[in-house]
Amino acid sequence: MIATMETTTPLGTSTGAPEIPVIELVQPMPGFPDLARFALVQLDDAGVLCSLTSLEQQDLRFLVVPPATFFPDYAPEVDEGVLAELGSTSAGDLVVLCVLTAGESLATTTANLLAPVVLDIVTRRAVQVVLDDPALSVATPLTA
């Protein structure tokens, strides 16, 4: 079975990320094999821009956004294996976050839609998932 994931938070229709003090990556982010513990830090009042800040390497953070603000039709499909890895009992507990590559401005900033971070807000476990969709890119502009 494949779950189609909502890109809004399960806390309502807000596009902001939920406040989660510490999350555990069940698999490390590519290129960072020894880092598993991160804090999800809200960087703006609306909760749109957040960072996954490493608790093991304080100077490392990944900028992330819930995709609904910039990509309202984005609805990635995640298989049951990912749900099992996260210890998820419901797809409704999952939040999708897209990793950003910051540019000089919003116009040159891109989002990785091919490999979103999937976070279970109940278990506080997350994983970056590479989707099997050739139409998605690792560098999708935030603005058209």
C-alpha cells in the first residue's frame, strides 16, 4: 500500500511546521553519516521557514519548508516501508518538509522535491525519502 501524504500539517490548515523539540533521523542525511539527532527550529512567525539543526554538530542546519506554501499540488507518495521505519501508525501523523538550497534571494532559492524529509510528529522520527518520480527535481525554484 502507498500513502499519499498531505503537505499541510496535521495541526490544522497552517502551512507552518509543528514545534518538535528533538527528532531522530532513522537514516542519516546523505553526506552526514554520523548525525541522527536534530531539532526542528521555527525561523519565522508564520512557521513557514524552519531549520533542522543538528544537536551533534551545532554549526550544521538544513533549511526546510512545508511545501504547501510554494507547491500546493505537491503530494508525494510514500510506501509502507517508510511508515514502518518511522514507527508510524497513521499517515495522518506525517509531515513533509522540503530541504532548501538558499540562493542570493527567494528567486534563486530552490527546493528538493525529489527527496523530501518525512517526519512523524508522534514518534518524532524522520527520514529523507528519495521518491520514484522522474518529474520531480532536487532543485525546483520556489518562485515561477
